[in-house]
Amino acid sequence: MRMFMKAAVAAASILGVGASAIAAETVITADAMVDVVKGKLIEKPMIVVRDDRIVAIGKQGSFTPGEDATYIALDGMTLMPGFMDMHVHISGDAETPFYMTMGYSIPRQTVVAVKNAEKTLMAGFTTIRDLGDDGYSVIGVRDGINAGEIVGPRIYSVGNALGITGGHCDNNFLAPEMKSKSNGVADGPWAVREKVRENIKYGANAIKFCATGGVFSKGTKVGVQQYTLEEMKAIVDESHLRGLVVAAHAHGTSGIKTAIVAGVDSVEHVSFVDDEAIALAKKFGTYFSMDIYNTEYTLTYGAENGVPEENINKEREVSQRQRESFSRAVKGGVKMVMGTDAGIYPHGDNAKQFSRMVEFGMTPMQALQAATINAATLLKQERDLGALQEGFLADIVAVKGNPLDDITLTENVTFVMKDGVVYKGGN
Ligand SMILES: [Zn+2]
């Protein structure tokens, strides 16, 4: 037995590779493939996957895969890199009556997150950034997915989003005697640094803070800045020191600009921009992540789902302006990622935002790039994620037809592979 093991190890080292040398290859063929790096459609592609990586990619017939390879022929379909949504809350459900969600324990929120993680992956979103729960439920779900115990996308989780006392990231809905306070509340430069450290201690692999008021909080004005520049700089400095990317929730113009100057990696929502905000984003290389689909859901179903009138009114105030800002940002050449705020609308509908991104100024290719290579670059994972290239992780989705002709095809993903494992479709 011992001899046999030694022989096997020797054989592997002669090949110059590890155990993966004997793993079988999977070969995927389709009618077309979107090359998001070059910005063009490639016809008749062939991708070879071994373990969790793409090991070869090219035109069909341009190379010969290994003899024992398994073939997946996706006739009539177009391949794309797995989609990446940079603003999601998988521990929340839009359909649950608003005040009832406040009675949800952290274990209950975790169950919700497990369910939504699977829905999200099946919709073709192989990577998400979850921008805030209240008690690390999403970090538990992320770790369960990574351990292979449950099914879901690759998750970047911020843990508890940072915010000022009484701000958008606090909970102001309950009576004072309930002494309700969100776990991410911290005031002052050293307190926010401590909160970043605490999030990292418990497993956060991204950071978020609230720079302005927001639509779904009580008593906050969307346009009004919350953290000061000094506090924002402290959050960004501490996060970058630890190697984490920072997202700032900001609707109002001064909050957007202050967050950019503080050095955040992405601004979320970005409802009220002006020329200076666009110029600053370009100067600092800041990404905009703008949730321009969910307004339709909130204005149609919000009242029915128990969203208070104050919040629906704020949505009315923001929605049109945000879409105008989106068009200005695209025209102005700001770097954009896809961020949908799923959880405000039902999970699994994330791709509905693609058509709105096209309606408000992007080409279909730009919309797909926002949800792939741009998002990967924001996360500093552009060598592993967001493109179909040799050496990249095998996160591959497919739709019937050509999404560059009809972007709404992204709403019906028929094939999902993550880390080289097929979760949907195939043979
Ligand atoms: Zn959000």
C-alpha cells in the first residue's frame, strides 16, 4: 500500500502537477460566448474546465481536449461569466410585512439567507456582495456555502453596516424604551475603527457604512449627509489597512462627494449627482453601484408589503432623480458596477435590472461588463473572477439566444456553473 502511494506521488511529480492532473475535464460548447474583456461576441466557443478553473478556452476545433473529457453541449445558447451583484441583502425578504421582520431573530434571518442564497445562484449570480445584516447571519451562510454544506453564490459580506446613532444604518422604528440599536452603530473616528475591527474579527470580507439618510429608515432625510469626512476617512483607512474594499451608502450630493474624497471603493445608490460628483468619481476611480430597478417593485408592492408611507414617499422622491443620475454617470464615463439592493425586491429577480441599465444609457455589453469584469475589479479579484479566460475560476452561465440583441434574456438563465460545479442545466 505504502509503495503504491509513493508511486502515485512520483507519477504526479513527473507530470509537474499535483493530484489535479488525474481529474477529468469538462468541455462546454455553445453557439456563442460574451468576451467581456474585449467587448465582443465570440462564435462557437469551447471551454475546458478542470476542478474549479478554466484550463483552456478557444474556438471549437482549435484544440483537442483530453480523451476522457465529459461534454456539455449548450446548443443555441450564449455563455457569459457568472453574474456579480455588488449590492444584495440575502437575509431580508421584501415580501415579509415590514414590522414583522423586526421580530426576526438572527437564527431566523439565517434561514431566510440560506433560502435566498440558492435562489440567487440559480438566477445566474455566482458572486454577490451582501451589504449588511444585523448579527453576522450572512457570514455563517457564506461559510456554509464554502464548506459545501449548502448551495449559494460566492459571498462577500460586510457583517454589520456602520452608521451614526439614529442614522440610516441604525434602527429607529421602535419606541425609545425598547433601546433598539443596530450592531453597526459607531460614532467618532476611533469608534468606527473599532467597529471595522470587530466586523473583521467575526469574518467580514468587505466593509459598508451609511454616508447619508436612506429610503427605508425612519426619520432620516435621503439628501442629508450623516458621517463626517473625518469619520469616513477613518473607516476607509482602517478597512484598506486590513485589505478590505469599502462601500458607502449615499443618496445626497454632499454625502456622495465626501465619501469619494474619503477614498471609498464604491458609492451605493448615488441618487443626486452633479457634475462635480461625476468629476470626483473619475478622479478617484470610484465605482458607482446604482439600484435602478427596485423602485418599480417598491412603488407597486411596497404598501401591500407593509412599507410605511414615509418610506414610500422617499422612494418617490428618489427614483426618477436616481435614474437621471445613472444616465449622467454613464455618459460621464464613471466606472459602474451592477448593484441591485435585492431584498428590497424578491431575490432571484436580480437580472431584471439589466434591461433598466440599458434603458437608461448603457449598451447591453456595458451592462454585462458592470455585472462581471467591473465588479471583479472593484473586489480586486480581476485575475480570478468576472471573465471567461484561461486560469480563471469556472463561474459560467448561459442563456438561450443572444443577450446582446435582447438583454432581458439574462432573466432566464438556463445553465449555471460555479467553481467548476454545475448547479443548473447541462446535460
Ligand atoms: Zn442596501
